[in-house]
Amino acid sequence: MTGKFEVYIDSSGKYRFRLKAPNGEIIAVGQGYSSRAACLNGIESIKKNAPTAPVEEVKEL
């Protein structure tokens, strides 16, 4: 089984997505979008731009 993106409407009426791991754990949540199309575009952007993104440690200022 693979992870999946879920699209939903939050309590303020915005479209959001969450990325769930195969075990059902939520591992990422997107910002609120004004339309379903914009939310789906956000998902596609992640899939396109970060399939092999490196992990960087940063120190908070």
C-alpha cells in the first residue's frame, strides 16, 4: 500500500489536503486554499517539485 493525499474542507470553509502514510498516520497538512482546483494544484506542485528533496537541519533564530 502507498501513502495518499486527502482533500477536505476545513471549519473555515477552506480546501486543505493532508498526506497520509500507508499506516494512516498524517505526515503533512497543506495550507488553506480558496478553491478545490487550487488545492489540487498545491498537491501536484509537491509531487512535481519535491520527489527527491533533501532534508536540511536549520537552527531557529
